[in-house]
Amino acid sequence: MEPGAGAASAKRNARDSGKTVDMGDQAPAITGLLETSLYARDVGRTAAFYRDLFGFKALVESPRLVAFEVAGRHVLLVFQAGATEDDVLDSRGTIPGHDGRGRLHLALSIAAADYEAWRRRLGERNIAIAGEYHWPRGGRSLYFRDPDGALVELATPGLWW
């Protein structure tokens, strides 16, 4: 074991258990990436694309946004373009304005065994494959675009880990 590894492990275990630990200059733990946002010219059309293709369940639906549950622990937000530029102020606080433009990208993880099934599903829905890539660690990615031109990637294990 490396010097100090026991202390680091003890701190990590305490952090993971929900206990507060003094970590000095180290940033407090991030426990995940909660939300990813896309901006749609027609939120209904783009939301239907994600709902129909992936079977995502909507957590919230409004003219301003549709929030989808992804894998039971992540949220994909599809906002109506231009509807989020101003701050939202109410009795609960402030949500700062935001927006996104350009060639946006998101990646969804899939099992390696499902790669060809996804290829077939896209073909059955006449969704053009924009590209494919074989990663050095053994992963594969399948790329296509949503109705607003955002690049959607389906990635197998071996892309990053």
C-alpha cells in the first residue's frame, strides 16, 4: 500500500457514508452529473423524438421544458429555445437564465451487446447514422442527430473506462 493510502481510503469511505470530513484543500465530493440540457426549436417535436426513440419517462412537461428521467438517476432537460434566457424569480429563489446554441452533443451509455440492436432501431425509424468510432480502450460509439441537429452519441463501455 502506498504511504497515506489508508488515510485517503478512510476519508473516501467516510465521505461516501454521508459523514462530513475535513478534506483540507480538496473539493467536496461530486456525486454525479444530474442534468444535461438541450434547446429545441419545437420542444414538443424534440421531446417526442426522445420519448419515442428511448422510451424516456417525462418527469415534468410544460411549454417551456420537458424533463426526462434517464436510467433512474439522470435528467435530460429539453428546453424551448429562447424560453430560458431570463432569470426565473419566485418565492423559492432564483434560477439564473441560460441557453445553448450551436452543435450541441450528449452521449448516452449502452451495453456493448446492444450496439447492433440500436443500429437497427435507428434504421427502422429512418434516423441517419452520422458516424461511428472505435475507441482505443475497446468502446464503440454510434452518432446521429436529433430534430434540432444536436449530436446524440450511444457509447459502449470502453470509451473512457
